[in-house]
Amino acid sequence: MEHFACGIELEASGGFPVTTDTLLLADFVRLRADEEVCDLGCGSGALGLLLCGRDAACRVTGVELEADACAAAVRNIARNSLADRFALIPGDLREIRTLLPQHRFTHVVSNPPYFPATVPAAPEARRAAARSEQTCTLEQLCAAAAWLLKDGGRFSLVYRPERLCDLFCTLRARRLEPKRLRLVRHRPDAAASLALLEARAGGGAGLDCGPELVLSDRQGRPSAEFRRIYHLEGGA
């Protein structure tokens, strides 16, 4: 069991444990008043639950294909008494038009597969499905987000820096304009390993590249921002 300062408790088994990617994305997402959020590929519900913990008015709908992850999400929602603000839809986001109405949400979030299906991924089947585009391509993800978002709504996700060109082109093809970008490095001297991005449905051109997030110093000691995001003692 993992406990967070926002009051959320999450089981670390039955789906996937809470990852750095999820925590960084939950911190990156900007929530507005009475936000209606859809988490595409919500897994065991960690991202949506953390957002609910941040904002008592936030409402989340999670879409998840994998049965074990859905079962874990149901338990996590019940454990945190959030059934009134977190709805789970077991289903395939590639069939989003059969699952949810168009222009339903003000914000879509996702921690999607990073790698094309042709790239070798994790050998264990469930991890491989989560890490590579075996069951959902980048185009299918962006198409689902575009279907769900109201005009002016935002799509926030975490991705790999080396695939940003693919991501930007795919988003723009769906009228989702990249608006806010933050790169993540594990150490100051390391290459960027993650990219946090917010796109806007029907937005105009113009990308804000915020300060990089560095998780530790050259000796591997957690940075103040890392400690804040992980709710560790002594965070900034």
C-alpha cells in the first residue's frame, strides 16, 4: 500500500505500482475549477485518484482495457471513497466513440505506451502491452483525446523526448496544438528521459517550454522539486 500527502491510498499490486511517470504527470497537470477529466488507459487508477486528491471538485472517468488493472482500479476507488467522483469504464480506447460521447471532457490525461510495437519491449506480456503500442498506437490515442475534448480543452500526457516529433505531428493532425512542454532529467548531466506535454483542442500556435525538471543532483541526491512531488520531508 502506498500513502500520499493528498490523502490518497493506492495498492501497489494487482495492476502496476505507482511510477515516477504517473507522479510527475499528476503534478504537471493544471486543474481548473470543476474539471471533467478522462484518463485514457487509466491502469489501476493512480493518476485519476491523485488528481481527485489534489482538487475536491475534480471528476474523473477512467478507460482501461486490461481486466486485472480494472479490478485494482475498482478497489482503489472504493478504498478512497471516491465512487462519486471517479467512474471506471472497462473498454478499449480505440473504440472510444462507442464508450463515451463526443466533446464530453475539459481535460484528457494519459500515461501511454512510449514505444512502437516493432521495438522490443518488456518480455512479460502485461508490461509489454503497457510499454509498447501493441494495443494502442499514438494515432489512436490522439484520435480518442480529440473525440473527447471540448473546444479549448486540454490533453496532458507524459512521453519520450526522442518521439516528440512524432507526437507533435500526430497531435496537430487532430487539431490538438502543443502548448506547454517540460523536459525531465534524472541528473543535471543526463539526457532528458521524459517529456511532459499539454496540448489544447483548437489552440493557436505557440509553445511554452518551461524550466527542466531535474530529479537529483550529480551525486544522486533527490532535488527539492523531487522531494516536493514525492511528498518527502524537507521538500521545497
